[in-house]
Amino acid sequence: MTWTRKHLLDIESLSPEEIITVLDTAKAFKAVGERAIKKVPALRGKTVVNLFVEPSTRTRTSFELSEQRLSADIINFNTEASSLKKGETLKDTARNLEALNVDFIVIRHSASGAPAFLSRVLQASVINAGDGAHEHPTQALLDAFTIRERKGRIAGLKVTILGDILYSRVARSDVWALTKLGAQVTLCGPPTLVPREFEQMGAKVTCDVEEAIRDADIINLLRIQHERQRKAMFPSLGEYTSFFGLSKARLARTKPDALIMHPGPINRGVEIDSNIADSDRSVILQQVTNGLAVRMAVLFLVNGGKGPAEVGG
Amino acid sequence: MTWTRKHLLDIESLSPEEIITVLDTAKAFKAVGERAIKKVPALRGKTVVNLFVEPSTRTRTSFELSEQRLSADIINFNTEASSLKKGETLKDTARNLEALNVDFIVIRHSASGAPAFLSRVLQASVINAGDGAHEHPTQALLDAFTIRERKGRIAGLKVTILGDILYSRVARSDVWALTKLGAQVTLCGPPTLVPREFEQMGAKVTCDVEEAIRDADIINLLRIQHERQRKAMFPSLGEYTSFFGLSKARLARTKPDALIMHPGPINRGVEIDSNIADSDRSVILQQVTNGLAVRMAVLFLVNGGKGPAEVGG
Amino acid sequence: MTWTRKHLLDIESLSPEEIITVLDTAKAFKAVGERAIKKVPALRGKTVVNLFVEPSTRTRTSFELSEQRLSADIINFNTEASSLKKGETLKDTARNLEALNVDFIVIRHSASGAPAFLSRVLQASVINAGDGAHEHPTQALLDAFTIRERKGRIAGLKVTILGDILYSRVARSDVWALTKLGAQVTLCGPPTLVPREFEQMGAKVTCDVEEAIRDADIINLLRIQHERQRKAMFPSLGEYTSFFGLSKARLARTKPDALIMHPGPINRGVEIDSNIADSDRSVILQQVTNGLAVRMAVLFLVNGGKGPAEVGG
């Protein structure tokens, strides 16, 4: 299928065929990343602004490297130094950036809907790098890419997402992406952190961790965002670990070929046992590697690339 | 006229012909910015340091993109991380940067005269990106460029600059540039913020805002620098807005083709009504776009470019 | 001699021949830095991460420019914005960076041994940009380069290092490099700051500054790290200056062709008289210039370059 979108704002509005187009294009870019010279000229002379109003070293670094490997010109625009501190609105900041003949704005923002808002007021392409508790589409795409790469398919798989679902844009985007591609997604965590509303998105919701992991092909552990919670949603980290952390004992009760995923950065000893994170059951570092390829693919496609056949080199 | 200067320190010392050379060269670079590939190799293998001792996201971003589009290597050197915090002098910092075979230093500094000082102790070309309350030459050049582009000429126009003149390097550079090119400049603001000394530069000074805007072809609104004032120079923001802000009612008493300018970032509802800022009377975003072309032109000329005929592609 | 190392972790483990290979390669790169276009394509399509967990503007800038001139893609990863703040371990950070297909990690860290640790857990090449009080190998290499360039040789020279030896990774790396190349190194400073253990490295240790400088061919002044000392190791800066600072009176008692070095940034009037720092006895700025060439050489060699004959252009 030919890609026609100018923005990547969410997974919810994508068709399964569009998601597959991104994954196939990412596969072609992953091959580029394994060459001695990991660069293609696809975005030469184009300008990308990384507008990170909420700090994020990993996602920004992954986007920045993707942009470098596509030969784009790059401006990193972090909130610390910005005019937003002087009371300027997001709209003014974005329109001023656009007036610099900018072609792409990669935005992370604590407010859900900020990327969609920008896409309505700007001519530039907008890519959502995570907005509030809404969506984190490139994370879901790299998760889907990694699952397909390791399992050969997504349809029919059982995927369990474990942890702080309530605040998680990763969980929301993953549910959209994986259910569209035919997986059966189960969400599990403390009752305060796993709202029933997710059932309307097609996911199963449970607080029974043993049931949730027993038949799973994929177990995706979310980071406990203890720095983001306004009030305590569970009594203590220790209690969370004992009830929901992936320990060796608990791992022994999963399928022997179940893969362990995590969007990072991991809290060793909290949501995951340190040895499991480093074991061959874990695909955490492959997710990071695949994130580059997926982000190159997204930038390539919103720039007018049609699909994998055009990647070339 | 052929450009021969190695530095751009101010507008005061430029001849009208030199200013015109910058504007004509910027026009050639503006055409480059509208191509699919917005890059030229003019500064390939040259190194520019953006030495911003006073923070500025917008001006730095505009310079950085200009440098990228000229294919320069770029070092951003902000005061936060720098040795200046350890007590090193500006001279030592600059000479150390120069020892890295740096070709250009773009400097913003809170001390008037810092760029001129560096130009005397360094071999590198120095470009003033704003020094204290002294000058901001590239802002004046982009203002002149925008006026000429929209009005077809500068000579004979009536330009009113409204606001905090006393602390404004933009006002000083604008007065020099526009009077040299034959415009008649009027400065207007609260008596505490519009010193009579500006009359010696050839400008008219008044506190009567209605008189100042009535016949103006251009109304340039300065940002109220409430974060920079050491003591209050006027009673309150609300009072400033009611006496000097550009409201709809006040706009109705201007010439129908008078253009509204602002160096940004704007304080919506303070010095300018929010709707006016977004209307087709406003050229605020064109100023941003033209800033890129003007800064490319300045870097190109101080690097030894003779004028617009050499820009090519 | 052909270079075969994948990492540059210290000077201690290098052979004299390896050090000479770096210096000869740096000489070839210094010639590149004097061209109009100061770039070579040696690292095109390769990615370097500058992982500065301890802040350093100068060393990072020098590395960054070296990397740009080798045409590498560059990610600056400072601790301020990083996941290390969220409790992530250095190992996780580094392995995540590596998963982005990174080829080189240039690391500065307050913990001695951090670069060696990374070299054991990563596939990427690791370059030590200063670790705790352990080593700062590229500083020693640029010091050796500068001495050889100005004196024509290193063997047989008398080099005195003056100041805060105890906390100094520069002193440790300099002692290794210069003694391996046949110089006779004397360390001098207040008794609390010059431990006797250095004698085991082949250096002479003294607290008598007059004796230390009398016959020296090179006097290398270290920066007094007053911000790093946990408790006062000497009574006051004024007292340090009077006993160990290089004043005009003291300079008059040195050999007339003795060169003055300093790793920077200098404290004018503390460890060195301001006029001496700017005199032709000082090679401080040449050290900065040579740092670029040395860092280009190191990156080139750990990337598989064999030696100076391959630099070409």
C-alpha cells in the first residue's frame, strides 16, 4: 500500500495496511543501518526541528540519529532555553519555527493533542514523539516491528502489557497497533492503574498477573513512572515489585519462548529482575536498534516516500 | 558595491551602499531557501561558533540554520556549560575557541561592545548577534529587507518604533539602518523609556502615540522586556497596554496599508492585540523568514563573498 | 608502527611506538586543519557519541570539532538531560547508545575506570576523555605533540609539572607519556598535593619550586581545581600563588627557552601571571590547536586507520 499521510499523529487513525507499510519500509532502513556507511541522502537540504517540550534523552537521540542518517539539517529545540519560558504560546513557537522554512517538526509535549493541534496550524509535517498520556506512535511501531521480526508474525499472538497502564501513552499506542494487526492484547497492573475503559479499545483488562503472563507470547513491561505520579497509586515500590514485577519465579511460569519487552529506561529490580533484562529472553536492546529504522521510515514516508521499494541507497 | 568588511559589529559604521549590498545578497539567498534542497556549499569546511553568553533561542536558531544551509561546521557554545562560569574571561574563551581553527564567531553578550572587543583580539570574523543595549545589526537588516520587500522602497517612508526604546538594541540598529536608507523614523513610548538622545541619531522622539502612528507606513512594536527591567519604568503592564499597546481601536486610526512589525517573541495582549498579530497587516512571520536569508548573506559576505552576483547555487 | 587498538583508555598501557604513531598521525591531520576546507571523509556514515557525565566545555568542543572534520555523525549526550538522573546505570545508558548502531563513545566521567568498564561491555570503540583522577590520555598526547613540535624532540628534556598533582589526571597521563618518550619529569606542589607515590611511575617529586623550575625545558602549570577540593589542601589561593604561582620574578630564574604550558582554563593571577600567559614563552594556545589534530588522529586510528601514511585528504 502506498503511504499518503503528511503527519504521524497517532496509531488510532492508521489502517493495518499503513502500519505494515511503515514496518516494511523500516525493514529496508534496518539494512541501511548495517552498512559501513549508514547514510542515505533522502532528506538532504530538508530541515527537522526536534521540539521537545518535555525532556527525553532517549527518544530525542533516536530521532536525531535517524535524521542524521537521512542527511537532514537538524535543530534541537528544548524547552529549557526556549521562549516558552517567557510566556510564548506553543502556537507562536511552532509558527516561528515554521517561518524558518522548516519541513518537519518532531514534537514531544506533556499535553495530549499538542501534535494534532500543530498539524492544523502549520504547513510543516508533524511527527508525534509522545504527547501526554495520549499516544507514542513510533514506540508502538518499533514494538510491532520487533515482535514481527522475532516471531515472524503478529496476528494471533497473545501480548500482555504489564504495569502503569493508566498514565501510559505507550500502552495506548501498543493496543491500537497490535490489535489492528490481529494480536490479542491483555493489560495488567494494580487496579488503580488499569482502567476498564481500555476494554473498549479491544484489549482484555485484568489485575491477575499470573493469568496475564501464563499464555503470553510477548510480555511488555512498562516503566513505573514514580517521578510522574502526583499522588501514590500504589503503596510502595517494593510492594509493586512483589505483586507485579517480573521475577525469576514468575518468569518460570511463562511460556519458554515468551519474549520480554520494555520501552526503557528500565528500573532494574523494580518492574524487572536485573538478570532477566540481560538474558536472551529480553529483546529490549533490539527494540532500541529497531527504533532507529522505524523513525527513519516514518520521516521518509511523511516526506513523500511511497514505501519500501523506494528506499534503495 | 563590493563588500570588504571582515566583521559585522554594528549598523552605525556601515554606508548606505553596504547595507544595500547585504539586502541584495539576502534576496539571492531567499531564493535558495525556496528550493527543494535549501543548501549551498559556500561555507563547507569552515567552522562557526555560536557564542551565546546571553540566552536566545530564536536568534541562535536562525543563525544555526543559516550556517547549516551554507554547509558550515557549527559549534554551539552556551554560557551555561562554559568555562565563563569558572571565572575565565571572555577574551580567554574567545582565544581558545579561535585556537580550534574557528573561522567565525557569532556572539551575543549582555555587555555592549563585547563583539567589537573580540574583533580586535581575534583573527576570526566576528558577527554581532546582539550586545547589551548597543546594537543588533542582523535584526535591523532583516527589518529593512522586509520593509523593502513589502513596500518596494525604504526612502521616504515613515517608520514608527513603539515601546521600550531605552533598553532596545533593536531600536538603535533600526534607527541607523532606516535613516541611512532615507526613511523618517519616529520613536515613541513612555517618557522614562524614550530618551531625547535619540534625536541626535536623526530620529523624532515623541510620547504621543496617536501622533506617532497616524501617518506611519510601518509600525514596529518592541517587546516589553519586563524580565530585564531592574526597577519598574512604568506602573504596570495593563497601563502600558492601555497607553501604548496596539489595540484594534488604535489600529483603526493608522493608514490602511501601514505594516505591523515586531522582532518577537510577542507578548499577545500586551504590546499588540492578539488578532492584529495574526492579521494580514502583520509581517511578523515574514521577518522571521527573512532573518534566515539576511544571516546567510552576512556570513557569505564576511567570508569574502563580494555580493549577490556570486551567490549562484 | 601500525596501530591495532580499538580503544584509547589510558597512556599507561601504550608502548612508546604507539605514542609516536599517534603523534605522527596528528601531524598529518594538523596539515589538514590548515587547508581552506578542513574536512576529510574518514568517518563519514559513522556515529560518535560524546558521553560527558562530568561537564566540560573545552574538551567536548575539541572532540566535537575533530569529529565534524572527520565527517562523522555526532550525538552529544550530557548528563543534565539524561536518564542517569532517573537512576539508570552507566552500563544501561551505554548499551542503549550502542544499540543505536553507534561506532564510538567518547566518555568523560568522574569515576576512574568508567571508560575501561565500558570497553568491556560494549562493541563500540571507547575513548577516554578524562576519568576521575585516573587519566586524560588525549591531553597527554597533545602535550607531547606540542613539546615535540616546539623542541624537536622529547627524549632528554626536563619537564616540570607544577600544582595540584594529587587530583590531576593530566599529571598522571603526562608522566606516563613523557617518561615513556624519554623525558625526565619532576612534579612539584604543596606537600598535601604531591604524593610520593608518583616516584614509582618514574617521576621526581619535590616541594621546592625553585629547584623544580631552574633547569626545566618545559614548565607545565596545572589548574588549581578550587571547585573540586572537598576540604582545603592549602590555606588560601593567595598563599598558593606566592609559593607556587609562576610570577615574573620566578620566570626570570628559569632557562630563557623554557616553554610554559597549561591544560586550561587558566586562572590568571593564580597559578600563572597574566602577562606570562600571553607572552611568547607560553604555548597554551598551540596546545589547544594541537588538541584538535591529536583527537582527529585518535579517532582515525581506533577506526582502523594504520598510521600517518593513510591520512591523505
